[in-house]
Amino acid sequence: MKFNAMIVNIELENAEDFAFIKQLLEKIKGVKSVSVQENSSDLIEGVPPHVYEAIERYADSVKEEDLISSEEFFANARKKICELYSRK
């Protein structure tokens, strides 16, 4: 007797419901795996929206006195590189 495998996709708006749905599906006889796949169309520049929003909030909170110039940044980077290479 030949059985055909069936793949079922369920799109959830509330990701918190996944745990409940997963438990239900695992109780069904013959279920081999239950997995989640993020919808890549929800990503903003390859980043999940909640992470992108947190980055935006952080960027909004940065003050002028917190910033350094690009010259300072590269000087610090060169200094750190020299320190790392001199340890070897």
C-alpha cells in the first residue's frame, strides 16, 4: 500500500500561537515534523521588523556628544588592530 506525503503550510499572524499549533499537530498520528519558517517578505533590509524598530529607537536616542568623527573612529580602529597583532 502506497501513501502520499502531504505538506501543510499554515500562515499565522500571531507567532505566539505557533507553540499551541505545534502541540496539536504533533498529536496527529504520522506527523513527522513540525517546523517554522519566517516569511522573508516581513523582513526590512534582511532584518526582522522588531529588531529594525529597536535599532531606530536607539539611533533616535543617540546624542551629539555621544558621536565621534570618522577620523577618530579609524584612528581607534588602527590602534586596536596594532594591539591585537602585537599580542601574537
